[in-house]
Amino acid sequence: MTAPASPRLAPRFATRMDQVRPSAIRDLLALGADPSIISFGGGYPDATLFPRGLLDGVFRDAIADPSGDALQYAPSDGLPRLRAQIAALMTADGTPCTADDILILQGSQQGLDFAAKMLVNPGETIVVEDPTFLGALIAFAPSQPRYAAIPIDADGMDMDALAATLATTPSARMIYTVPDFQNPTGVTLSLPRRHRLIDLANRHDLIVVEDTPYRHIRFDGDPLPTLKSLDTEGRVIHLGSFSKILVPALRLGWALASPPLLERLSLLKVAADTQTSTLNMAATSLFLDRHDLWAHVATLRAAYRRKKEVMLDAIRQHFPQEVTATDPQGGLFTWARFPEGFDATAFMRDHALPKARAAYVPGGTFFATTPRPNHARINFSSQSEDRIRQGIAALGATLKAQM
Ligand code: PMP
């Protein structure tokens, strides 16, 4: 047994820890891990769709390779072969690049950490969507930023509001956006706004972090060009991820950026963890050689589209009329809005968990500046269609009893 923490222990944490705090929401979500609770909380893909057999094959073969390379240290920027494969994926998606433009990361989450570390001094401003991805706020916290939160509507970030904010915020350093099927709202940034965002970044000398884990989980229509493909001055750091299109456990993501940015990101990579897991990179590279990733993604898109419909039907049938939910054209979430004055955190603690035995993520947590507690992020990818119907019906009955 190690010694228990002494009452005399009062660690003097560095000031960068000032914004690094556990949240009440985290404790609530931990309760959602109870298997008797139907959780629409996490952004989990459907585990029944993981390509287990194919992954089993490529992991075995990577390990069995007589060179032992898959079990060895690897270059910190990532296995050259996988960097080239990712560059080919990006090029096919309309964002031309080469292996040299790619840095492999441990999940795109690592790119969020690095971007803030690289660009933002304490007290400088990160421009974010309002609401924005909670995990990004968690990654940015040690950089002690201020935030400017820009309203979003059905076409994504409001560019007039962004222009007005940038005109009066000289401390702005970077703009963080999830342009495709945003987490938490599911909305997509329109093409005219994509052009305008690049123009504003150029004009105000800002770096744009484009975070795209849901880009390929599209239910309808054609993809819009990435911000990176519209970038005229090399200001966009594009972050991609295998978490939603393959499996999150690989912890594999990447950054695509111009040389001055990529060089510094790569130094942060060495400092943080030397490199991403060689075995995971080698197995993924074999997977991309042997199997059709896009055929797998097509299966995911069909399944998630169907689940979204099941969830929205259930919401229409069971939730009180006053509650609205977005109808996203891709991604894993719908964003519910309750009447003003409704507190989705208190409702989850007092009613949803104990009575409906169902969980979501209370929306207040996704706002960088002023929380608006009458929202919830509801995930439709992880539960079976039956559990979606059952959980939404139970939540709806509890809502009707309370509202
Ligand atoms: N960005 C967004 C918008 C996300 O929703 C997530 C994960 N849910 C991430 C980044 C992190 O993903 P990864 O697993 O690639 O680290």
C-alpha cells in the first residue's frame, strides 16, 4: 500500500491548472455507465458494426511480420506508409496533399491539445462555435484561453457575428470549428460561409482548426469542400480521425497542415508521447491496403441514418410538443431544445436517471461562455433501435410528467 494523501498535502498546482477542473456533468455521465441505464450520452459508434474479423486479421499479420517492425518504435510523425495512405484518402476527398503534409496523432483530440499549446498564450482568445465540442474546451483549458463564442444556425457559424467579433477582439489567435455535422448540434457550415471564414481568417491573420471526425458519416447529399481545400494562405489545420469510420480504440487521427505549422505540431508530438502506437498504425495501414474502407463507411452511414430516423420518430411521438430536436444530415447526435427555464442537468439528475433510467448529455456544458441549460445532446449511434425506442419513450413519459 502506498501512503494515503496526508492532510498536509496541499499541492501548489501550476496556474495552467486553474481552468482544468472536474465537472459535475462528468459525475452525472459516470452514472450513465450503469448497464441498466439506456445511455444516449457518449459519442460512441455502434459496437456491433465494428469490423472485428478484419481487424483481427490485420493485427495478427502485423504482429507476425518477421521484421518485427510493427512492434518497434516508429518515426514520430507516423509510419510513412500510413501517412501516404491518409494523404491519398484526403486527396480523393478533394483536399490534395502528400504524405509530407500529414502528422499522425493519437486521435484528433491530440491535435486540439497541440493546436492550443502551439498558438494560444494565457488570456488570448480562441473563437469557438456556441455551442461547441466539450472535448475541445477540455483540451484547450491548460492553455488558459479566453473564449469568443459565435452563434450558429442551420448553416453553421454566423459569419456576420464572427466578423463583428474579430473586429473588436485583437487577442483572437485561432478559430475552432467542426464544419461537418457539428458536435453537439449536428449542423453543417454552408459553402458560402466556408469561403467567408477563410477570408476572415486571412484578413485577421488567424489560424483555423478544422475538426472533421463526422465528415464521412453523411446521410444525404454530397460532401462540401473542406476548409483546408479552400485555404489560400496555409492557415487551416485540418484534423481527421479513424474513430468514427473504423474504431475509436485505435486512437488514430491526423493533422494536415502547412510546413511552418506542421513542424511545430510535430515537435509537440515528440514531447507528448514520442509517437502514436506503431502496432495500431501498422494494422490500420494493412487494413487500408486489403479492405475497402468506404464500403464499411457506407454500411455505417446506412445504419446511422436509420437510427437517426428511429430516434426522431420516437421523439416526435413521445416528447412534449414544446421540445424540438435537430434533424442532422450526418454525424451521431441530435440536439434537443427545451422551453426557456428548463434545466436539463437537474432533470437528468432528478428524473431522467432515477425514473426514466435513461441518459443524455446536458447541453449547458457545451457553451464556452454563457451556458444555456435548456438543451441536451442525444446520441443515436450507440444503442440498438429497440433501446432507442424504449429509452426515448421513457424519457418522454418522464418529461411529460414534469413539464
Ligand atoms: N472532435 C470532435 C468534434 C469529436 O466529437 C471527437 C470525439 N467524439 C473528437 C474530436 C476526438 O476524436 P478522436 O477519437 O479522434 O480523438
